Amino acid sequence: MSRQIVFYGKYFIDFYKVLDSNVKAKIQYVLELIKQVNHIPKKFLAPIANYEGLFEIRIKYQSNIYRIFCCFDKGKLVVLFNAFQKKTQKTPKKEIDKAKQLMNEYFNKK
């Protein structure tokens, strides 16, 4: 299995640039896993409830939690949208809404 990862806009890149090198390494590890593994464990990738087609990539490093929103396009292409560091138990609705808007933009522009 081989998936390709692409970035929609600069949202993820801008987030990634300012991270600590250890966090970047962990993110790269998880992205490689997503590219290569058939069945990705839910601890790394899970659908967002009530948001058809939208997923979150889950990264935990030390006591910090990071989320990257994404979707699949034709099954083999993973499109990354916005990302953030999670500070509460619940994923902020404004982050999910932003990801949903970006996903809609992506498919409308195709």
C-alpha cells in the first residue's frame, strides 16, 4: 500500500515550521505510517464524527497532543489541511469547521 500526502494551502506547513524538532520527527513518523500501512490504527487516524469524509491525524508527544485534519481523495491521496495543538479534551469546533471549509474548497477546485 502506498499513499501520497499532499498539502492544501499553507495551513499545515505554517503550523509545522514553528514546531520543535522532536515534534516534527514524531509527525513525520506518523505521516510515513499513513503512507505505508494498509490499516492505520485509530490512535493515529480517526474519522471526525458528524463530518463526512473528514479525518484527524493524531500525534502525541510527551504531554502534548497535536491534530492535523485531512481527507482522502481517490483512496490513495491524503490531503492535509489545518493543524493545531490540542489544549482541551474536546476538539474546538472552529478548527473542525475550518477543516470542513478547506475540504469543500479543495473538492470544488478540482
